[in-house]
Amino acid sequence: MLVTGEAVALDLRPASFILRGAGAMIDVLFSVGLFLAALYLLGVWQQATGADDALLRAFTVASVAFCLVVVPTAVETFTHGRSLGKLAVGARIVRDDGGSISLRHALIRSLTGVLELYFTLGGLAVFVSLLNPRSKRLGDLVAGTFSQYERVPRLVSHAQPLPPVLFGWAQVADVARLPDRLARRIAQFLAEAPQMTPDARGRLSAALLAEAAPFVSPLPSSPPFHPETVLLGVAALRRDREAAALALEAARLARLAPTLAALPHGFPNR
């Protein structure tokens, strides 16, 4: 949890050590493959032109700097912290305050990465990451960045329709707004009920219905319904009515939009 200067709490999830390691391996393999391709092209170029060995060595050193520093810096700068490895694991490099990185941050990370990832074969990066709660490597500590995990799981709706046996009751029933804690407990119970034992399921549904009874008028009683069935009806009826209220509010705002967005009478529209 990060609190900004405007007192806004941001829930930033750092990528785990394993995800960071997997992303770094992909990036290293890409850089090494690019360097090997550059060496192959340099060899072909020397054979075709007969260039001097000293010139070839100079181009080789330039290729090392280009593949290990320039390319990673450019990729992270233009993609705002994303690279091939980070895209694969669902991570992004951001500043410590959650903002997007700049050229300076990417360059520091790339220069430090030559020491961490290549000269020590990743040993220094692993050692520092294991000692840091955000799994930062040395380049992140120097640049003031960390790897943020951005792959959010898909939300699954557990909303269930109104039971058909309660259609008649729903036409005359009035369900007041439930307290937030009670509404959350009912929703959690209805989502987890299939995994419960029959005894626990019946006991908990009866207890929740007793708490919700003061907010429901009338309670369906004839024929006797299972408490879980009644809870399904209460939750569905309250959900449908809140959705209808939100739709009416949106319609009223849509009707007022031309008036709210209009210019004062006689004012030219420039």
C-alpha cells in the first residue's frame, strides 16, 4: 500500500521474486540472441569487405553496448517500463511512487544490469532481490524503481437469478437497504454455499435470514421455503431494484446533460 502526497492510497502489488526471475531470463536471452545475430552479421561483413581485425573488435564492443544497454533502455523508455520478459509475466517497471519511468531510470537499470546480470551471471541480482521485500535488484535500488505486477484476475460474478417459486412474492415484497456488513455476508454465503456441508449450510442460512428478516416485508412463508431460497430471493430482489434505481438516475442525468453543458443564454459558441 502506497500513500501519495495527496493522501491517496494506491494498492501497488510488486512482482514476486520468481516472476521477476522469469522475466529477466527472457530479457537476457533476447539480448544475448540479438548480440549473437550482430556477431554473425559482423563476420559476414568482414568476409565480404576484408575489414581489419581492429575495426571488427571496435564494432564488436559497440555491439555489446548496443545490445546490452541501448536496446533495453530504449525498449523500457518507449514502452513505459514494459519489455518482452515483463510483458510475458504481466509486470511493469514503475517508480517508487507508482509513476511511469523515464529515460534516466531505464538507463540506470540497464547500466547496472550489465554488472548484475552478465558479469556475475545474475548472482548479484538474485542476492539483492532476496533481501528486499519488493524483490528489487541493485538497479532498482539505484534508480528508485520496482517491478509492479499488473495482471489482474478476471472477476467472476456469483449473482444468481430470482428463484421461480418466489416470482409471486417478488411482486408484492419490499426489501429495504441491507446493512453493508450483512449484505456482504449474505453474498459471501451464497457464493460459497455449494462447498459447505448440508448442516452448516442450513444453520448459516437460517441465521442470516433471521438477521435480514427486519428489512423484508412480508417474508415468504406459504408454503414453507428453505432459508437459503429466501436469501436468494432477497438478494436478487434487492439487486434488481438497486440496478433499476441506478438506471433511472443515469436517465435523469442524460436528460439534464444538454442543460448542464450548454452555454449561458446569448453567449457565442466559439
